[in-house]
Amino acid sequence: MTGSRRAPVIANGGGSIIVTGQAQQRAWQTREFPPVEQVTPGVWSVPVTMPDNPLRYTLCYLLLADTGAVVVDPGWASDAGWEDLLRGMRMAGLAPDRVTGIVVTHVHLDHHGLSRRLSEASGAWIAMHSAEVQNLPARMGEAMGGADGARSWLTRCGVPGDVVAELTAEHNEAALGLFRMAEPDVLLNDGDQLGLPGRQIRVVWTPGHTPGHICLHDSDYDLLLTGDHLLPRISPNIGLSPGLDSPLTSYLESLNVMHRYDDAEALPAHEYRFRGIAERSDAITRHHDARAREVLDIVAAADQPTLWEVTQKLTWSRGWEQITGFMRRAALGETAAHVEYLVRSGKLIMSSASEHAPYRLVVARDEPQDGSGPPRG
């Protein structure tokens, strides 16, 4: 069960939160695997391994009712993760054939990867937000024009040719199984109630991290399953994607929605449970405000830099030299999202010498905004 309250801890940006998942926090700090826990009657937290990833695990949630159960974010597709999920289900007294539904907060591999395997083992339906379907990697790849589109986007961002080749290597995506993830059987929208008779659990649409990211509010116990939208210690990647006109704008608006649920306990997909949803939301908003100011400062001090040049100069928690492979592409996407946000607000101007040349950035003075926005990743 949830532990007693303790003194507030300071999250990024100075927001105060109260850690409720104290065993989870201890495990996070000591780099151990957290326990399977019963949060409340009918709600269990199950850590599922993420192989070779600094986040280490996804917190899957089991929502139980007399008529069946819904599994939220079953986790990364691996044999180790599958065994973690089955072990957690056994501890909760949940046989696979009692699972009637699978809900993913978004379609990243550490959330949606095991959905197909669990659905095949249980016969359960798979649900996601209607706006998330186009974010499935296979569909998004088609929308971007496949590998050629990805290379074009990276080139327009100013990425050197050798790095473009590295970031578009087939093994970076195909080996992860991204294009084998399951399509949904059920499409959800904001305010919908989950098909779990006897439980009051509703969808809260929170676009930003992805176009169709959702949280789930359990009004029976006032719990908010936050997925990656709201985490106690880190901020999720907010990068450009085909499904959102302005992902950072959408994310900041979604953070404001969190104030409605400030009394709830947050059950995130990573790290540990906490209270203080409004404080944490405001702290992340301040983080993005500071990040936008840093982008402006870098552009002001440089001679019409490219998005790639700005990305390399930004402050990253692990240091740029330690960021490799796909994480560099994610960092570029987040930089582009902040640039797009600043272009829309009239604080930056982006232009290109030709339709194939890299975009260049300058700080806007009295010039009108061109409204083009950065290329989409």
C-alpha cells in the first residue's frame, strides 16, 4: 500500500512534491529493481524491465474489477519484460485470461511494446487515443517519407552527412521492433470512460510528448496515471512530430490541465509515485521557459546557427558527448520544438537560402515573423 507522507523533496525547477512511492524512490536511488506494489484495492504497480536503457523500467499498472482487468502500459517487448509482467500479475492474483483490455498512454516502445504479446495471450482489446494512431512508428515513417524523408529533415536541420548516415541506419529503429507494434482495436477520446464495469476511470487527453498521449483518472481512489506526461524528477522529451502543429504549445497547455487533479496521487510510468501535481506541472513549465531563453541566448551569440548547432550548445543533463545514437535525434527534435515555439511567438526568425539548404536562425527584432516554422522530425 502507499506509504505515509514524508518531507517534500525538491523536483526540477524548484517544485515541491511529496513522495508516496517511497520504496520505489529508494530503489531508484540505489539502482535496484522496485517492488511490485498494491497501490489501492484494485490498483497494482508492476515494474517491467527496459533493457539497456538508463530509465531501467516502466511502471505498468493493473486495474482490477470483478468482471476483468485492464493493463496500462504493459512495457518493453523483451522476454525479461514479459516475465516481469507475468510475475506482477501473479502477485496481484490476475490470470492472463482475466485481462479484458490493454490501454497505452502512448505508443513508445517502453509502453506499447508488449501489447501485442499480452493481447495474443489473453484475447484482450488494445486501446489508445484516436490522435495517437498516426504516431505508430510505421505510420509516422510513411508520413515523413520513409528513410529519404528522415535524411532530408536531418539535412535541413544542418546535421553533417556522416551523422545523418549514423542516425538513419536501419538498425536504429528496425532492430527495436518499432514497426511491429500492434494497431488498436479501440480508439479513446478525452473524457471517455474505460470499458471496465464497476470502475470509474476516465481518459484525460494530454498531447505534447506525443499527439495522443493520455492520462487516466481513477475517481474511485483519486489517482492519476500520468504516463510520461508528468514525472517526479525528469521532463519528458517534447519533439516535433507530424501529428501536432506545435508540440511544446500543446504540452504547456496540457500541463495547465493538471491543476484540476492537484488533490490526486500521481502514478507515473517511470521513477516513483508522488503528490503535488500542480507544483510539478508548474516546475516543468518553468523548465521549458528557461530552455526557450537558453535557445534565444545561443542564437543571439552565434552567426545564424543551424538547429543542429544550437542543439549541441544547449545544456543537457548527461552532457552532449555522452548523448549518442537515437538520443541525439531526440535532442534535435526537442530543440526544433522549442525553435518552432519561438518562431510562432515572433521571437525567432528561421530562413533558408534554398529549399534544400539548412535552415538558419536569427533573433527577431522588429522583423515580422515568417511563420514557416522549423522542419518536422
